[in-house]
Amino acid sequence: MYYSVEENNVARPDIWIGTIEISWSDEKTPTVFRPAFTVVTTWATSPEEFREKCVRMLESYGWKLVGVERANPVPKDGEFSEEVEDMLERTRTNPNAIIYGTFYSYPVM
């Protein structure tokens, strides 16, 4: 049996942006975890790869990923805040970048 292999079938990474929910702690109270949302930019080829990179980055701080709210390739005509534009520029120039923005925490009831 013969199977043809197309050379162009390899996915090229794009810059992805997503909103993630995390559980994090700071140096003053390392055993007290707080929930928060943040925006992340990184190079990825799929939602799964985006998630894996977020997990790896968070685990390096001892934090946990609670969930990915949305993650997509950055649209060509997207308009973003100054903070996110800075994150995107830093990601563009570093193929290994996993950049997170401001943490927006919320109280736990």
C-alpha cells in the first residue's frame, strides 16, 4: 500500500492570544492561592499547544492553570490595549516567548 505525504502538511506556529484563569500565590504568602484572570501571548499551532505552554509557564512559578477561557491566533486586524500590544511585540521577537499580562483577581465566596 502507498500513502502520499504532503510536504506542506506541517503546521506553522502563529502568535496566539488567550485569556486564562489561574490559581497563584505571592512570595509573602506562598501557601495561600488566589484566583485570577490574565492574558497570555505565545507561539502555538493549536489550542492544545497554547494550553500546554500556559501550564509549563505557570508550573515554573508553582502556580496552576484553572482553565483557558478563549485562545485563538491573533487576528491581523485586531485592536488591543497598549499592554497587550507590548506583549505581542515581545512575543513576535522571541519564538520561545510565553508572556502574561496583569493579573485580575477576584474574591472567592
